[in-house]
Amino acid sequence: MKPEDLQLLLTREMPFGKYKGRLIADLPGHYLNWFAREGFPPGEIGRLLELMQEIDHNGLSYLLDPLRGDARRARP
């Protein structure tokens, strides 16, 4: 993981599927767990989904809260 990946979780939107358009950081745990069971897609999106699943699974989502304000200011 790169430190900037945490910021990407708050700015990248899910590009496909049931939750298309939702921020990666806001995806529900059951959806992230489904990817963990079935396999993460390749590339950046898969890496971010895997990171978010790990954060969510370990109950660490609150660590993103301080970054949420920064992400809102950075979004157009």
C-alpha cells in the first residue's frame, strides 16, 4: 500500500456493478467481502477494493474519517 491509496479510496468511484458511482470508501462490507471470496479485479480498482476490504474487515474504517474533509475539498 502507498499512503496516497488512502486518499484514492475517498476519491475513486466504483466504475461498474451494483454500486457504480459510489466511492470505494463507502462500499458496503458485504460487497467488499464478495470480492475477497470471488477475486478482486485487476489493476488499480482491484488494489483499492482489496485495501478497503482489509480496512473494513479489521474495523479500521474510522481511520479514513480525518481524510474525508480533505477529500471533499479536493473534489471538483
